[in-house]
Amino acid sequence: MKLFASTRLQAAEALGVSVSTLDRRVVPVIRTVETEWGSRLIPVSELERYLGERTVPPSGTASS
């Protein structure tokens, strides 16, 4: 089964940050899903977009 959205805890763990860091730094710049019961879900596609926009090429070449 394909995962479409994560909880804030799952998203934070996937990014290697705390939930408070996720809420402070990531959630304000991504789209989220607010459920009828008040939970906020993070779409996997938004996490992928967030990472893709911040991925930088290697800064140098390997020395032999």
C-alpha cells in the first residue's frame, strides 16, 4: 500500500528533525492536510518537493 500522507511525527522522523523543528521550519512552507478531527497530515509529495527544492549539487570533486 502506498503512503500518501504522514503524521507530523512520521514526517519529522523521515527528515531527521524534531516535531518542533518541523512545525517551525517546514510546515510554514509546505501544503498540509487538516482533517475533520483536527489532525494535520503532511502529504508525502510535499516532503519530496521540499527536499527537491533544497537539494544542492556536490560542492567539489573527489581527490585521488
